[in-house]
Amino acid sequence: MNTYYDILQYLKKFDVYIYVGSRLGDLELAALEIDNLYRAGVLEEQRYAKFKLILRHEHTLEEQRQRI
């Protein structure tokens, strides 16, 4: 799992479907859902860290796109 799309597919396994209407909003909501799964003990630490890194990277890229 190396992309934002992979994370969204992983979340669908838990019936979590994300669409807020803005990409930044979607990324932030996905990060919150990943945090919740980690706190619930469903997500192991290594996968959690990788997901958070991917989401942070995508968030940064989207912020840069919006500045242009």
C-alpha cells in the first residue's frame, strides 16, 4: 500500500467511504479515520506510520497545487 488510493481502499474494508468535496478535506478526514483505527488497535504501528506519511505527503502536494 503506497498510494492515497490504496489507503481509501483499505478504509472501505471497514465501511469508511470518504468524499467531502475537496481533496484537502478528504485527506484530513482519511487521516482522522486512520488515527481512529490505530487507537482501536485495528491498525499496526508500522502500517499506521506509513499511511500517515503518505497522507501528509499528499496533503503537502495539494496545498502546493492550490497556491498556484
